[in-house]
Amino acid sequence: MFRFTLYDLTNSDGQTPVVLKKEPLGFDGFIIRLIRSGNYRGVSFESSLTQLEIDDPVGLKLIKDAYAAEGINAVVNLKIEYACEDCIDCYETILDLKLFFDLYEDKCGAYCSIKTDVEQKGFRMMWKLNEETKVNLDSLKAFDGVTDMQPYEYLGKEIDLPSKAIVLSNQGNLSEDMAQVWFTDITNTFDYPPSPYELFIYPPLEINLSELETIYGSPLVQWYLNPQTSGADGEEDYLFINNISDRCNDNTAFHVNIRQKFQFSVDVSTLAGDPTIKLTLIKKKVDNSLVTLYTSANLSVNVGDTHSCDADITIDQDITLDPGEKLILSVKFAFQTTGGTLFNSMNINFSKESYFKITNLSKCSTTPCKQYLLNEVFSRIVEATTNGNMRVYSDFYGRPDAMPYISAADGEGAIKAITKGLFIRQINKTRDTNTQPVFSVSFKEVFDSVNAIDNIGCVVEEDPNRPGFERLRIEKVKYFYKDEIVLDLGEVSVTKKVNSKAMYNIFKFGYDKWEAEQFNGLDEFLTAREYKLNLQVKTTYERICKFIASGYAIEITKREGNDNSKDWRYDEDTFIICMQRDGSDIVVEQGGISGAENIIDPDSIFNFRISPIRNAMRWIQDLLKGFKNQSAARLDFSSGEANYFAKGKYTGFNVQELNAIAENETLDKTKFELQLDAVPYLAAELDEIKDYPLSYADYKTLRANPHALTTYSCKGNIQYGWLDNVQYRIEDGTADFTFIPKF
């Protein structure tokens, strides 16, 4: 037995309801549905009612008066209540509906009626309608412009952003052999008293990379007489000067890799002693003193007045250069005079196989950056779009210091934050209150991006902290497939079907955007991947994160700084950054890697916890459910971008892998610390049960716990399934079920 009550909130406060004497047309065949969302994974309540026609005279007057007063802005609600046969006067609310007047239709004549669209009342619909609407995370006003929202500590909290080390390089080489010959008419005659001399011949370089910028290599062969040993000629030629502290760096450790292949010959008369020819690498300090970093053995072959060598020398070593210190590379010809020295000829030929490279592990100072933790981000968006009527609760993203609701401990996905490129650059520090950058994101874009990392779901439920209100519950997806049993349907007829939509042959995952255009881009491992599953289906499953996790993109954006007003390509992008606890403080997580291979400076790495292979590990139970034979279940690397050779074991928060794992490794249960974490719990099938006699009491039990298992038997074979959907015909007490069987 049903009761239909109209509430006019247009011309009154709704305190004088009107009970209809006649059931609205279109209500026959009314079905209650519980449906599992494909994207959000939770089970929610739905009604088959989308339009009603009312011909009850009292109801007609109320609706007409409301429309006459406010048109399509009229507010009229309809409550539908049900009393089962066992309790005639005990009505329970089944539906709270709102009439929509945008398709209002008023028939007047021999037969009078009004048609309107109806929609379930409540704020879950407001949230759903606005799931793609962006919300300013710093605003304390809801969408209605009236409702105040409380400030949350971890929305826009300044958290220090350390540096991701970047390898900067200078490189020079030759595109062709280069020779230089000096003849008598242009050489120098030394008329000094007998003394030692050092003649420096500087190799030519064609600079092809200058990330350190302060490289001085000349494309010409030059020579210079060391002024410290009397006399001077030519120009002193420095290869590199350490001025890179101007470029956000205080690291004085460098590495040089040099090859010099050359032929040298000099014809000199009136020398005393045997001259020497050596390749030298020298540091010139700020006080002009010289420190030899490398010197070869004597290369000279002396035949009379001719001194020559054929050389092919490689230098590969670490050096230190303090700010202002200079690096000199030269072929050094050392000799002594006997009162006068005549250079009849001198020539050198440098091979194009010669090259020079100097590298430095560059690190910037720590800078503050406004960051927004995910728990608070989700809640703020939902609060804003529902005018404060819904909030978010999550144990997965929750923390003991979370707002608006606390959790007992840091959740598995809790300590991650998002921020904006402009905040990484600290542009907000240069602007006044009225011109601050706005960080706006929608629920869908945040959910979809972090879902690609964490494999989560959500559902609307009653809010125990605020009676009469609802909250959005966001949890790891397994939360929506509980192991407890809610109903036993007994012996039934079951139709089992393959759910081919839940089987995949290709899995695309990782990150949509990363930095490749500047320093070390090909070292970046937070990029896109593709794996294959070798199932005989053509389905591609895609979980690509649109947020930027790339440590190089973060670092290069940081180095852009706020000392200019130029736009930077990542200014408006959203970044995601993993955090960790430091006592009670939350700080940026770096490193946490053991057994690192193919990674530059593992200790300064960002976001290793959410590398693509680890994201795939969080999704593997969903991906492998198409394999009946789990011994063949695996993900095989197919393709990837940039550094998919990066390898290591994460040692920080909620470790998944058993040992160090590479980004291009085959993924199966043997790679997991707990192998059960790779075993599916859902089957890629659907069980259908039709026309089951379902009491209203059992329906309420199911609705109260829709994520629990239902058990049923067919020919004595006991089976378990999670609700995919149920259509309940309350008037005749029957239901059609579709279950997802337990694997």
C-alpha cells in the first residue's frame, strides 16, 4: 500500500502537505533498483520514475499555484511511502522526489492533469550534476555564494618542496679533424735567460651542449705561454668556470669524461735538456694558483731538434671545482732555453674523435609550495557543489589530523597532495591578495586521476556525524566487495554469462604528461606504459593519470622561479606529490629506494611509490580476473616512454613488491610481497536470477548492506556473488538479480 504526499515550498513552508487520493499515473510498474556504478564501483539506490502524471484535483491545485507563482523555479516535493501488509499504518518512505517544471504540461478540459519530470530529492543528485564542475580549493564559499565552509589546514598549506637532482652537462667535440701549423715567420723567439717554459696548446671544441652555460672552449687551436714561468704570449683559454651557483646549485662535485686524440710535432733549436709533451687537466683557483688534476705520462719522441707524439688519451674522473675556479685542458710542451729559442715550425692535428664532457649533479635549495592533501580536496569539492550539505569520509585517504572527519590512522593512500605549477614556481608570493592564482579542479578530474594510481571507488551513504545528512564515502575498491554474507537466496535457477567487458587484452596506464624537453628527460620513469594480457579479447583498459608526477617536470618548473612574468607550459597543470610523516609533520617524500638501477640520484627521486609498475600492481586483481587458469595470469610489457628500465624496491609506505622491480618487468603474483594481493576476488562473469520472491524486509536488509556477498545454490552447488544490480518490483514482491561471482 502506497501513500503519495505533495509539499509546496513555493507559496508556503511545506508545513501543510496534501495527501493525494489517487495514485499518480505512470506509477504502475514502479521498480526500485540497486545498481553498481561502473566507474565509482559502489552500489547506489535508483528509481525507475522519471515522469509522473497527476490528476488528483487537490494535487492539481497545489502544483498549478506553485507554477503560477514561480514558473520553472517552483519548488514542489513528492514523498512516496509504503506500508506492507503486516503493518498497514506503519508507512516507510521509499522515495523523496522533487518535481521539475522545465517540461511542465498542464491539460485542462474534460480531463485535467499535470505532467512533470521527477528526480530523487537530496544532495547526491546535486553532487552528480556538478561532478565535472571545477571548484576553487581556496574559496570558503559554497556554490550558492552564501554558505560558509570551514578552512582546512591541509588545503593550501605551505610545505617545503626539496630539489630533485638534475644532471647538467657541457659537451664539446669536433665535426672534422682540425690542424694548426705555426711557421718561423709567425712564431716567437724567446730571448730570456735560461729558465723553464711551459707552452700550452688548447684543443679546439665545437660546443654542442651547454646546460652548465659557463663553458669557454674555443673552436680554434690556440696556444699560450705560462706567465708563471716568465714571459707570455697568446691568450689563456679556459674550458670551464664554475659560476653555476647562479643557476640554483651549490654542488662543487663534477665529473669529466675527455678523449683527446692528436698528433703533435715541433722543430725547435737551442734547447737544453729533453722537452716533454703531456696532456694536462688543470684547475686554476681564484688566487690564480694552479692545481694539476690530471697529467699524462711523457708522450714525446725526441729526434734531434724534432719533438713529436701520436696520442689517444681518455680522462674519466671526478673533480671538485669551487665557485670561481677554472678548468684548463691543454697539450703542454715543456722545455728549457739556452739563451734563445727558435721555433722553426710547430704543428698539431686534433682528430674529430676527440671530445669533452663535464657533468654536475645540480640541486636547488628547498622552497615553500602550497599543497592540498587529497582527503581535504575531495571533501571541499563535494561541500562546495552541494552547498555544504554533503562531505567526504575516507579511511583510505583519511588521517588522524584529517578534516572534516578524522581516521584512526593514516590510510594506505592518505599522504599524497596535489598542487599547481604556479605554486611550484611561487608566483603566489609575487601577487597581492586580489590577484592570487586560482587552483580549481573538479571532482571527476581528481577522482579519475587518483583512481588511475590507487584503484578506488565511492558511494553515497548516511552521515553518522550529522544525522539527516549524507556523505560521500571514498575507499580502496575492495571496500565495495565485502566478504560478509548479507542474504541467502537458497536454491534458485542461475544463468551464468561471460562478462567479456571485464576482460582485457591491453592495459594502458601511467601518466599522460611528463618532462622530456629539457634536462635528463629520458631518465624520467613516471611516464606512460602499455602491457598485454594475452586474452582472446580486443578490449583495451585505460587508466592514465592526467596529473603530472614527473620529478623532472616538478624540478624544472621550480627552477623557472617567480622572477619573471613569462608563462611556463606547466603553470596551469595539476601536479601530484607523495608525502610522508616526519614526526607529526607531513613532508615531501624522496627516495625510499633500495637496489636502484638505471636511475639518476635515487635519493632525490619524487613519487617512486606511484611509479607506473606500482600503479599496475594496485590494479592487477581487476586485470587478471579474465584468467580461469591463474598459473598463466600475468601482464607482459609491450611498450613505454622514456626510462622504463628504472629499477628498485620501494622501502617506504605500504610496500607491495617482494624485491626490486623494473618498470618493464612482467608482472605476476611472484613479484608481490603478499601473493594474495595479485589474485582476483571477482570473476569475469555474471550470474542472473529472475523473478525471485523477495520480501520487503529482505530488500531492506540488502539495501542496508549492498556491498556484502549474497549466497545462492543451483542443484546443490553453493555460490557467492556481489550485487551488480537488482530490480525490485515492490508491488508484486519479486526481484531480478545480477551478481558478480566470487572468483
